[in-house]
Amino acid sequence: MTQSAAIEIRRFEAGDRDGVMALAPRLAEWVPTWRDPAAVLAAVRGWVSHSADNAGRDDHAFFVAAAATAEGGEREIVGLVSVSEQAHFSGQLDAYVGELVVSPAWEHRGIGRRLMAAAEGWAAGRGLSFICLDTGAENGPARGLYASLGFTLEAVRLTKPVAQPA
């Protein structure tokens, strides 16, 4: 069995919570150093927990990549993607990818692509015309993946520090 064949992409199950929460800190990578690291970590853990809590809702989907262990028992959660319906400012309903994470030990094996394909399949099944996401400006690996999947820039967020009175 190949490494790729050993990966199952499936819907999140309650027993996956510890595995997905263990992956949450990866979402804190590539965040600008001027952001509070503790606040960023708390936020990303909240995002993943929220996705797990809402996995059963009709307008949300939460997929995991589960790898067979060498012993053949429990499957290890090595990736995740969340997707939900979200209104664009124009009023059009889009699919929105909230989180995409792959374990560092499992990168460059097509897992992120397979997870994104699951999210896009969910969107297509709902009749949604677009799938959108946000990523960090400095996150070159993620931006490269998304570009290779056909994503293009739609908006740019600019940030400037505010001078504080002395």
C-alpha cells in the first residue's frame, strides 16, 4: 500500500477532536511577528474547536485526513479542512475555507490537495459558484498551493501600526 493510499479523507467524527486540536498550532505559523503569539494561538485553537463543534451543521463541513498507523489500529489525524457557506459582501453565497492544515510529517504527499478537493466537492454539491479563503501574505507555501489549485487574489488587507501618544 502506498503512503497516499494509506490516507483516508472523510468527515470529522467526535473521536477526532484531540487529533484536530493537536494540528491547530500549525495555523499560527507564518503570522507576522508583531502579532501577539499567545493571542494568535488562542484564536487558531478557537477556530478549529468551532469547526469541530459545527461539523454536523448543514451549512458546514469538516473533513480530516486519517493515516493508518503501522499497527493497523487507530488512525492518526494528519490533516483537516473546514468549509462553510458564507455571504460575500455582494450578497452572493460562497463556500469559505476556514482552516486547512497538514501535519509537517505528512506534507508534500498531496494531502492538502485531497482535502481541498473534498471542500470543493462539498461546495459543488451545494450549488455554490465560488470557494474562497484567506491566508497570510507571508505564507508562501500555502499561497503556492492555492495558486496551483486555481485560486486568484480578490482582496488585499493592509495593516499599519498606529503611533501611540507619548
